[in-house]
Amino acid sequence: MNPIKKIKTIFREHSLKKDEESFQKEYYKNSVLSYPPRSLTLGISSACNNKCVFCAYHAEDAKNGKSNVQGLNYSISMENFKKIINICYRGRVPHVHICAPGEPFLHKNILEMIDYAIKIYGITSFQTNFHRAVFEKNNYYDEIIKRGRYVKYITTDVLSGDPDEHEALKKGSTYEDVFSTMEKISKHTNILFRVHLILTTYNYKHINNLIDDLHKRKINATLEIVNLHPHNFNQYTSNEAVYTSGNTDIEKALKEASELGKKKGIPVSVPQPFDSHKNPCGSFWTRLQTWPVAGNDPERYHENVIVGGCNAVVIGDLNTLGYFFDYENIMDLWNNEILVDIRKNLLNGVYPDKACVTCQSYMGS
Ligand SMILES: C[S@@+](CC[C@H](N)C(=O)[O-])C[C@H]1O[C@@H](n2cnc3c(N)ncnc32)[C@H](O)[C@@H]1O
């Protein structure tokens, strides 16, 4: 490495460490923050081959005004993708995750985007559903394997260890395709697969099978079991579908899954019951996401900023925290009037939207 580059790298690492220390000090204490967001999830396009029953963008049941994000079409250009990555890197956002309200690998520039993120950050991560037709047509298997050293992790949904149950919830996905792709990539790389299972009363019975399958197929994976955002547009997204404290069957299933995970070398993280309200909403101190919401300028869907696809966004009125390109640097966006006001209110127990009462992180009065 040339000496100037080396000095720059040391300086950056030092600054990143300082940012992390400031985060620890200022989290849920300050409304104006001295550190940049801990991560940005970059939503690259809306097109999808799945119609997941819980998805606020693509579920059939989310139509007819039941979700503020349903059917919003857009696709980010390579130029704008690069601009966002550059602003994040310059602003010391430690990590940018490539994701989408749709399927990232349906974007024609996905490989170019992965390569650009690697060029700037040295390493990247992305989400995909491993849709077989698209992967075969473009030989994305080998393209991912080629980039294996530079891919920190891949996130993907597997909603049950029972293929039929997975396929009924993640409509358009095939359990075997997802597993055989992870298996294939694992044979040639050390990429970590962060497998997401959205927990509901409909899909907790076969988690052990999922862990066994990951182990048997030698997939380097973690299983992240997360609570559902109950958007309430069908039975699967209803308040009755979430994991609550009285549900001893789910509690038992989660305990068994954690134990089996330990035995099989697959780390498993489990959520608290939805109604335990253990932690207040910390998203406004940690992360940003580009994702379109109804009410945004359709020309600017690709640069609309939120913190995540929570109920404040999907069924409430929180449709923007600003447009990315209105700001020259990330700190101006991160400390804009909207975000600072939200943090100030949260510090007084006042949540940003009326829909926040439906969230597990609601701890307002
Ligand atoms: C828009 S999605 C899907 C991206 C990609 N096409 C895929 O299938 O993996 C991004 C993430 O949001 C999660 N998600 C979507 N709806 C959700 C809900 N109602 N509750 C919790 N997580 C949800 C999904 O499980 C997924 O991990």
C-alpha cells in the first residue's frame, strides 16, 4: 500500500472508532448526533418475482389503500446509486446494505452495483431471494462466487423448515432453490448467510428442521428470528399473528431452536415477545433506509429516506425523513429538522406517529 493511502486508512479507522464511541455515549441521550448513521439500507428497485403474504409492497392483500407503499414503481440509476455510496463512504457510514422493496437481482445493474460498493468500501452485503430463473439466466451463482471474498454476508428469508409452509408464505419462492443456491455458494466461498425468519403463530413449528437443513448442507449461516411488523392487511399480518408472551408453544419452540443452533453451530437469535415492550424505538439513532412511500415525489422515490418499513411508514403518516440528494453530506441529513425533532420527542416518550402504538418498540405514555 502506498504511504499516503496507508495514512488515510489509519486515519479513517481511527475516526470510525471515535464515531462508534460517540454512538455509545449519545444513543438515546442526544437529539443532535455527532456520529453518522451506523448503517444505510439502500433500496434499489421495486420489481419483484415474489408476492410474500406479509409484504406491504407486493402482497395481493396490501392493495386497495391498505398499505402506503403498495405498488410504487421505481428503479435507481447506476449514477444515483454511486452518488449515495460516495456520500455514505465520505460521511463514514460504516456499512451500506444493498436491498430493495422488490428483488435486488432483478435490477439490471446489480453486479455493477455490488462491484462499485466493493470498490469504495472494500466489502459489501446484499439481500436476495435467489430466484432460480433469474440466477440461471445470468449465472449469478458464479458471479457471486467470484466475488466471495468481498461479500461480508447475504441476507435471505426462509420462513419455515417445512417447504410447503415457506412457499405458502413467501409466494413465488421455492425452498429447495433457496437451499441449493446457498449450498452451492457455500461450497466455494465463506460467505455468511443471514437467514431471516419472520415469526408468527403460523410458522414456528418447523424451525428445528430449518436448522438441521442448514447444518446438513454445510451452509455458513446464522438464523435471525424476528417479529412481524403487523401491518394488518390480512390474517398473517394481523395483531393475532404476532408472538406474544402468553404463547408457551412458541416460547418452547424458540428455546429448542436456540439449543439446537448451539449444538449444530448455527447461531440463532430470537425476539422478545411482541407485547414485552423491552426496548424503546432506537432506529432514529442507528440507521437510515432509502425506500419510497406514497406521498413522495415519484421522480424521487429512489432517494426517499425512512428508517425502516415499520407501521409508522406502512399504515401511518411518516412518509419521509428527507430526500437524500437535498443534502451534500450525510450529517446534514442525519441531523435535519425532522430527525432532530423526532429524537427530541422520543426522549420525552412521544412517538413520531399515531401508528407507533402498534409496534413492539412502543414505550410511550
Ligand atoms: C422487501 S423485503 C425482500 C427483499 C428480497 N426480495 C427477498 O425476498 O429477500 C426485505 C425484508 O423485509 C422483510 N419484511 C417484509 N415484510 C415484513 C413484515 N411485515 N414484517 C417483518 N419483516 C418484513 C422481509 O422478510 C425481508 O427480509
